[in-house]
Amino acid sequence: MSDEKTITLYEAIGGDATVKALVARFYQLMDTLPEAAHCRAIHPADLTESEERFYDYLTGYLGGPPVYMQKRGHPMLRRRHFVAEIGPQERDEWLLCFRRAMDETIAHEKLREIIWPPIEKLAHHMQNKE
């Protein structure tokens, strides 16, 4: 029997501080990169609430406290995003911002490699138009 404790991705990347930095950088990029303009356009003018919700979601998604579930219940992400038309361009711009933010805020390359495939799959799942 092993005494080793399994740590979550949340803990491995640096916990709350890293998730906060990742989400903040993600929205800074989306708000300022010309190549993310279509993705930015489907978000509210004030990104404060979007940033808070994404922080809550990502915290639990990465194995931290289930903040989103405690505040809002099951994420039902696809249903909650039907109000926005998400096509390939918006999806790819979202992924560009996330990839860049992750590369800038998560130091360990192997952890980024673990996080990326499910995030990419999630982005494709959110697409709701061609």
C-alpha cells in the first residue's frame, strides 16, 4: 500500500493563484487580440461576470473546489452558451486565447499537454453553428 497522495491538476499547476492568472490573461487576450475579435464580439461588453464564471468553472474542472457547482449548479455549458453563435472561427479564436494564456501562466509543459486535449474537445463541443 502506498502513502503517496494523488494531486489534482489544480494543485499541480499552482492552485488558486494560477487559475486566477490563467483566466485573467485569457480575457485580456480575448479583449485585445485583433485575431480574437469574433470571439470577443459574442461576449458582453463588460467581461467581469464572464471572467468570474470561467474562474469558478475552471477551478472545479481542474480538480479544485467545486465553486461553480456550489454557486450555480451543474454547468450545462453547451445549453448555457446557446445564446451565442459559436462557429469554427469563434471556437478557434477562443482556443487561441486559451492556449496562449495557458502557455504564459502554467510553467510546466507536461501539465499544459495534459490540460490541452480536453479543453480543445470542450471548445469543439461548444460549437453550435457551422
